[in-house]
Amino acid sequence: MTNDVMPVLTDSAPQSRYVQVALDVPLEGPFDYACDEPVAVGARVIVTFGRRRMVGVVVTSDAKPSVGLTTIRSIERVLSDLPPLPESWVALSRFSAHYYQRPLGEVMLPALPVALRRLSHYEGKRSGDGPVAKWRGRKQKPQKPVTTQEKPPELNRAQLEAVQAVVNQRGFGAFLLHGITGSGKTQVYLSAAAAVLARGGRVLFLVPEINLTPQFAGALRRRLGHVVPPQGVAILHSGLSDGERLDAWLRTVEGGVQIVLGTRLAVFAPMPRIDLIVVDEEHDPSYKQQEGLRYSARDLAIWRAQQSKATIVLGSATPSLESWHKAKQGHYQLLSLPERATQASLPEVRLIDTRRLALNNGLAPVLIEAIEQTLSKGQQVLIYLNRRGYAPVMHCTSCGWVSSCEHCSVFSVLHRSNGNRLRLHCHHCGSQRPAPAACPSCGDQDLQPMGRGTQRLEEYLGELFPEARLARIDADSTRRKGSAQTLFDKVHAGEVDILIGTQMVSKGHDFENLGLVGVLNADAMLFSQDFRAPERLFAQLMQVTGRAGRHEQANATDEPGARAQVLIQTGYPEQPVYQALRAHNFSGFATALLKDREDTGLPPFAFQALLTAEASELPEAVGFLQSARNEANSWLAANDLSQQVTLYDAVPLRVVRVASVCRAQLLIESATRGDLHQLLRAWLPLLGTRHGTGRLRWQIEVDPLEI
């Protein structure tokens, strides 16, 4: 596409060379510009677009103009502080834009550090000045490599076989490493990485959450520090400052980094060459970006491995059904770790039927007794409640008033802040306000919290066990940078007796002395409208279950054969998800779930896209989607594809209104990926700009994880 949206005549005569430039604008692009000298693909340039001056990336050199030459502007400046971006990085960006149906500029520019794409960092500076020159001009404090190597643990047969399979792979190869919790998947990753690094290779590690990077970075230093100096490791995630991200990015693109570790953002790391990619907890939904370019870092990692002819390892105790299905079909090689690496037993999982029990502040008597017994043995306790705040809602017992968000169609959650002040928070739009002292409807001052969150649970457990040392880990208690790692360090150091947490505590953490896990409110996901809810619930519970009894001291009791315990409170103990969990039977659960998906024609046996519209009023959003649906059906009929692609009715989202904006969705589904993308490529340009008219906005998401 060209920049004929706002044509502006150039002051100079037409140039003999033309390039196409990707810009971070919500228009298809790329855009034609003229230049005096050849400009390489991947070079960053400053151009004028409409009334704005912007930094863009050249994506085509020696292009043929597609508009009149008098409407094409000239490039103002070629930024030469860095060589052109690597060809492999440009190719990854092109694929991402094509597959996820986004303009190329909206992929490339946000993937760059802020300093490299912000105009103010270059205005008024000479060609050799700017953020890169400033970075190179620092007097780097030399960092000595670690000279002593942590003795690697002795691997069992299954681990050794997995390492050998990965190391012996030449060229592209995809492995699904299915290991029960505590089976030593990390040691397989590190052993394979050590072998790859020893032969001069480079490794990309992906983890699902920021709070897992310090733990993984520590393992890398202890195991591989004698081979790779500190400057040879780059960490990339959204929690870094602009300067930290720029430093890691520049060290990577200049080839001085052998290991990149990060969250989904790191899949766009500009490594000149990659030999091994590891995606830990590959099933985790955190790998799917939910704003802007709605990409799956796991799926892009697989494409990048193919592009680089590298080996990729997808690891999980509960693989996604998509990955499990591909392994069963032979597209991935399945590697199994059926035993815990420490020889510790799997915990005993017990279901507490709460239907006829009197609960004490949400806790069953048997769970309270188990907490007391575990503490008496000097072991730690984890209480898992995936609901932060003090209580889900505040209500009036007299008139039935409940706390609702003023801007969203959801309840406002009651939080207790510093000084025990009560405030109402909306977890969707972020609005906050003081909790009322009296009912806004009837004036009754006896307002009560309904239900419980992690804050209220922490308060009650503190009263119940006053001698115990408590810690709460959730999104509220870890807002400050480094606070999550500080809390986890205290747990690992034995300075916490009872840990209360959300899903932040459920994955990747190796608690040595955890003898009991209690799970509350798991039933909330059983009856979700999302067909992936059972899969997610099983993964969450299996992960948190796996925190218990990972080491022998957490299994030791006075009774021979006794194991660490997991107690799950539920009103539906007969549900298959709980029965499979009791037996630690992922394979059986996944097989049954895949059979259901195949019978109903759902992923991975179908391919989906989700068109979402937002507007001030719901009828406007729904009307736009219905009109879009009619256009799509007309195109499908004209191209004989009506039987291959299905467009469902436009419906409001479960949470209709967020931040005073109403939302609706339209699901598109096909049995083949090719037919779905053929429709999207032809249909989406007909819908106009995503910003629409007025307050209407629309977004397309390919391979959505939440419907």
C-alpha cells in the first residue's frame, strides 16, 4: 500500500530511487519514499508522514512507485548509528504481520527499544550522535566470568535420553518435553544448552512470566557461568527500564550475546543466529499477547526455529492440547520424564466435598487441621486462591445493593489498602474509589464483604495461626520492581510458614519444604463459557499441586509411606478434571478432551479468528459486526467457500462494558487454516481503518485463546 491517504507534493524533482518504509500507524502500508542513495532493507530512517515526522524501517529497496511521483516525499535522514536490522529479524516481522493480519510497521517498530524508534532521541543531533553512541561511550565496568561451575546433578535415564535426543538433532527439529512436576525439565534444558554452547551455538530461553526470570537467570549463572560471561547473557521483558532494554537489545544485535532469556517479548530478540530455543511452560496463556499484535510467542518461536534451522524444545507438565495433538501425530517428537528427579513421591491429592460442610471463613475444618499438622512438623503451607483483593464484592444486607464499577458491567472488588482503608477497585478499567461508609441506596451502615480474596484470607489465617509467618504473593503485593523476587527469596530461605498466593506461585518455583497445598474456589472455572476452561483449570491445578513434596524433607512424616498433601475444596468432586488430577493422569485427561474437541469440531481440529468491535453503544458495535458478517458471507459465496468457513452471529462479550465502551465479538471458524486466512486477507481491507468512525474500533485476533 502507498501513502496516498494524505498526498503531499515534494519540493524537489522526482528521484530515481524509491523505497518502501514501514511506519507505526494503523494503516496497511508500507509507504513509498524517494532517496538519493541506495538504502538497505532494515535501515531505520526519519520521514514525514502526513503532518508528523516519524522513525520508520525500510522494508523494500529499489521499489517501483505505485502512485504519482509528485506525491512521493523524500526520506529526510538515514539513521546510520546501527547497521541495518538483521534479515532474519525482518523476515520474522513480515511473517508475524502476514499471519496475524497487522500492518508491518505495527509489528516492527514496537519490537524495537524506545530509544531506537523515538524521534526526539535523534532530532538536533549529528549523524554519529544518539542513543547508540551514548551507549557505546559508557565506560563499562568489566565483569569477570564465573570460574567455578556448579556440579550438575546426576541425570536419570529419561533425562539423559531427552538431552541426547535434543543435542543430536541437526537442523530444525521440534521436541515436546512432557515431564511431571518436579521431573527435572530445567536440568534437561541446561544440559542441552551446555552442549550447544560448547560447540559455539546460541540459545533463546522463553519463560511465561517476568517473576520467573530471576530464578532462571540464577540457574544459568550457576550452571553455565564458566562458559558464558555475564555480558554474554541478555534478559528481555516488559519490566525493564528503557535503558536496560536498550542495553540488552544492542548487545544482542551486535552478536555479543550467547544466551537470551525473557518472556514473550524475547521471541523478537535480534539474535544473528539461533541454534536452540527452549519454551518453558509452553501451555501457558501468558505467551499470547492480548493487545496490539496479538501473537503467540510459542508459535512464533516454532516458526523462528524453522527459519533458523534450529532445535526447539517445548516443555510442560501439562502441554497444550495443540502441542499434545501434534506430538501424537508425529509432527513433534515426544520426550517423557515420568518420574521426579529427586526420587520424591508425587503428593497425595484429596478432594474435600464442601456441599455439606460448614466452612470457617471459606476453609473446611479438615483443611484447617491439615495446616496445623503441617506447621507442627516444621513444613511450609501454600494456600492457593486465584482471586486477589479483600473480597470480590461489597453488599448491603438490607436492600441488596452491591458494589459495581461506574464504567464497566462488572463488580468493583473490595481491597484493603495501607492503614486498613477500604477501597473499591475495578480489575478491568483500573478505576478506584473509597468504599462507602453507608449503603448508597438505602443508607444502611452495615455493609459487608461478600466472598473472599487473598487479602481477606491472609487476615483470617493470621488470626487463626498467630505464631505463623505469613506472606501473600499476588499482583497487588508485587507491584514494585523486584518485590516478587524478594518475597520468593523469603519463602525459599524458610522465612515464611504460610504462603497465600494466586497463579503467580503455581509455576516454576521449587519449594524445598512445602508439605501442604490447599486449593480454594477452584470450581469457579468449571462452568465457564470458554471451551478451554477445563484444560486451563487442569493445568493450573496440576501446576500448583506440583509445588508440594518436591524434596524428601517435605514428604517426611512420622508415618511410613506418608506423602505431601494437596487438599482441593470443591462442590463437584465427581468432575473428570478433579478425578484425573487425583490420579496425576494428564495423558488420560488430554485424550478424553481431544476426543470431545474432535467430536465438536473445535481447535486443534479447527482454526479460528475473532473479530471484536467496540463502540459507545452496544447496538453500534453489534451492527458493525453484522454488516461485516454479511460482507464476508457474500465473499465466501462468490468464491465457493461457504461450506469451508463459518461465521457465527455477533454477540456481546461476557463483560459487555469496559471503561464506558461496549464490546461485541464475531467468531470465524474453518476446518483448514488456508481457507480461514484466504477470507481474512480479502475481507479485512473491506472493513476500513480499525479506528472506524466516531468511537467505533475493531480488532482481529487470529488463533484466539479466550472466546
